[in-house]
Amino acid sequence: MSGEALASERNFFGAFNFPAVVYLNWANIHSIHHRGQLSAYLRSMGGKVPSIYGGSADEPFQMPS
């Protein structure tokens, strides 16, 4: 997206009116939250956290060969 498009204000169902970049940032933070939530649930059940978006303590990141 161009800087102009990212800076343009967008209406969110009449509740908010922010620049598009704010919504992109919120989506990123929201997905990070859910990854943390998933790992907390897995650990509390005794499971191992898979390397979903990169390495984890149970499955360290390895570069492809």
C-alpha cells in the first residue's frame, strides 16, 4: 500500500475512524495475542508448543537446508 492509502482514514462499522495503518497494526498485535493464548493453553495441559510462526522452547527454529 502507498503511504497515502495507509494514512487515509477508514470507518470501522461506525465505531472507530482511524488511519488504515492502525487497523493493520491491530491485526498484527491480535494475532500475537492468540499465539500466546494458544501456547499458554498447550503448556497448561502438558503439551509442547510447536514452532507455528518460528521457533519455540520446545521446537527451536532451524534454517532450511
